[in-house]
Amino acid sequence: MSDLNKLGLAEARDALRAGDVTSVELTESCLKAIDDADALNAFVHKTPEIALERAKAADERIKGGDAPAMCGLPIGIKDLFCTKGVPSQAASKILDGFKPEYESTVSQQLADAGAVMLGKLNMDEFAMGSSNETSTYGNAVSPWRRGNDDAQLTPGGSSGGSASAVSADLCLAATGTDTGGSIRQPAAFVGITGIKPTYGRCSRWGIVAFASSLDQAGPMTKNVRDAAIMLEAMCGHDPKDSTSTELAVPNFEAMLTGDIKGKKIGIPKEYRMDGMPAEIEKLWADGAAMLKDAGAEIVDISLPHTKYALPAYYVIAPAEASSNLARYDGVRYGRRAQLAQGDGITEMYEKTRAEGFGHEVQRRVMIGTYVLSAGFYDAYYNRARRVRTLIKKDFEDVFAAGIDAILTPTTPSASFGLGEMTEADPVQMYLNDVFTVTVNLAGLPGISVPAGLDKQGLPLGLQLIGRPWDEGDLLNTAYALENAAGFVAKPAKWW
């Protein structure tokens, strides 16, 4: 078999079980693809020795008949996940040289399941960004191009390296994290599938924190079946994480029947934004028609507090970030600035953080510190928390009325060029998250499925939002949408 790196998880798993291919062969194919794709800047810490060692162990495990679904499958790990003995910088200069002595729970569970880590993937610094342009490693680049235009495009953010690597077939799948859309938005930009599970479904232990009440890990894969396979391996209760929920993890793949007859799919009127491109409107309408043809009932719904979601998010997330990032001070680990004679601890903090944090991180830390300060805590932070409760109640009311899933666009546009938003107001960049942040504020599961191309040949995604803890049903609805959309486009190789 040639081009083994182009396989999905399910195809590769079945080939491994049939003895048609070995994990070592799969891994070598991916490692070659990674080395040939430096122009994408997706993999920032390559780990070929670890990969081949795990692949050999996986082949032995498969021969012995003790092989979970992920065994022997080569994947990439977002740089936000701590990986023992491997640089884990969260794409920040301030963590330069940090090699953890421990493994994040999610990456450990994947390793225990026999998955093969190929290396660490690029991302926005501390997961703060929507375009992967805030990374200390430089921009991650999308494998897609606009028609005959050679301009480099963003793969989205913050999980841009993961998105680029999966779309370009550098790995079979990758881990991502989602605080306000950082799995779903990049998945939509590069034509892959990305799911953010219910808050608490995956452990956050060992994942560098951005906003603790919003962050959630999830898989980024080539299709819905692969997402079901990988999500099952990533989920589970973790006593080390107080927000991890003690719930049984179902066999998500077994729930993929494609039968959604009688399901009620909600279409929220508040997501029809002024100035929404006609292509996004059409894609949304087409998606609703596809689900209706598959037997679902389409119901117009209202989520009245949606308009407050973005401002509430951009108060809560920076507030939590300012608290979480206070630990980066140059004292215990990571980078410490050079000090002048006579400098004290205050100068060390100031210089280390000024040098170590990029502009977007500095902006959010300053906003967060401001909204938490004594004079503004009630005016901003507490008010945002109350709005968050109202947004969550909107969803609860809709689900209580019998809605099974909600269909929306994933993003307000297709991918844009790297550097095109540099001079824009930061709020323009934040608007990329307009359809996704509500899901994080309410702690719900959400999935992006590629559903079409825009007039320039770039992927567009549709988002499905599900009931809490009902990822299996959400994946099945996404599977039906995927089958109806029939999206098979791949980027033309230029790198």
C-alpha cells in the first residue's frame, strides 16, 4: 500500500488488524510526509524516535491480540498538552526549554491505547488566537490555496497546526483544544472534522490552562467515524481533575448508524447575522435540507441571549487567563530574562513577562486583570458570569422542548490570508468565534463537519450543537450530515 499517511484512523486500524500493513510502515510514511512539509510549519517538535519505538510496540501488541482501536495509529499532539521529556511550550517564548517530567492525562490515555505520537503541533500562543499567527514558532500555514492565488492562508486557530497537519495528511489525526472554537473553527477552515465534547468529558490535567472553565480537549480527524474512535480513547474520569465527570464512556463508533429519523434539529434565528456572506447562508440552508431529507424535523428556535455571548466570553476568558498566567514569572521553570545589576524580583517579573509573552497574550492578560480589579469586578466580570448563566439557560430551554441538536454555520467566512487581519481591530479577529463561543460558555458538545466549498474553492463547515453528555447522538447526526454532504475535496499539494 502506498501513501499510507492518507488513510484515516478507521481504515488504518482495519488494515493493521488484517495484517495488510504494520504500524512501523504507517509511521514511516507519516514521518516522511512531515519532513516534506516544513513549509506548513505544522509540526514544531518532531519525535521520530518516540514514534518508531511506540510503533514497534504497537505491532507486537496487535500480533498478541491485545489492541484497542487506536493501537498503532500515528497522531500529532497539540503543543498545549504536556508530554514527558518533550518540549511543551504552549507556543510561547516564556516556556522556552520547558520539558515536563509528567504526561497530560489525555496524551497518556492515547499512549496507553497504543497511539503513536509523531510530534508536537503548532498553535496560537497559550491558545489565544483565531489564525495561528501568535505562535513563537511562527505562523502555521494552511495546505489550501484560493484558486490560482499563491497567498498563504491561515489554518485557523488556536489549533492551527493540528488542522494543517490532518488536512495535509501528515498524520492520521491530532489532538486539539477548544476554549471558544479552537477545534471547530480550524477544522472548518481546512475541511476536516473537529469535535469539542461536553465540558468535563475529557480531563484537563496536564493541558496548559488558558481559561479553566472553558477549555476542553477533543480530536481533529479526517471524518466523523475517526472522531468517534479517537474521542472514546481521550474521554474518561480523572481523579486528578476536579472538573472531570465520573460518567461511563460509551462506544461512540457503535452509535454511528446514520439513522436520524424523527430527530428534531433546531435552527436558531439569532445566528442569522447582519452581513453574513450569501455562501454561508446557502450552506446553512443546504445543511438543513440534507438533514430533513435524512428524516429529521427542522424547527426554528430562539436563543435570545446569543448576542451577548461574544462580549461575555471576552470578559470571562481573559479574566481566567490573567489568573492562570500569573504563574509564569521566570522563577521556577521556563525562560527568565537577563537582569541588570541591582534588579530585584519586581524587575525580574516585569522583564521576563515583557519578553516572554506575545502581544495578544499581553492584551488579554491586561484586559483580564482590569475586569477583575476592585472597581470593575461587578461591572464586568460578575455581569458576564450572569450573562453566561442566561446563555446556558437558553440552551436548556430549547433541549427541554424536545430539540435533539442545533445546526449553525461554524464560521462567518472561509479561511483568510495570513497577515490580512494584522491591521484590523482585534474585535474583527474575535468575530471569527461568533458561532462557536456559546457552546463553550454553556459547556455543551459541538462538532464541525466539512459541508462544501466557497467560490474560491476553500472549505466551509457546518456546526452541530448537542445535548450535554450526548456526544454519541451528536456524532450520529454529524455522520448523517457528512454522508449527505459527501465532502471529499482535498488541497492540491504545493508544499
